[in-house]
Amino acid sequence: MIKAGEPAPNFVAPAYYKERFTHIDLSKYRGKWVVVFFYGGDYTFV
């Protein structure tokens, strides 16, 4: 189980950045502070 204050597990996820689709790999940011934000698109059936 993940707990507050512990490092997040590594993951790779698709992302839209600077007008193109790419993949984000959390391991590239090891040792840095990051904010991961997920927003389901407007009017989706999620």
C-alpha cells in the first residue's frame, strides 16, 4: 500500500504536452518534486 511521505511507485503513462501526445516516465524525475494531475476530459462517460 502506498502511504503519504513515501516515494511513489514508478509508472509510464500517456500524456498530452505542448500540443502533442507523449509518454511520461516517472523514473526520469527521481529526486525531484513533481505534481501528478489527472483530469478526465469534459463530457466523457468516465
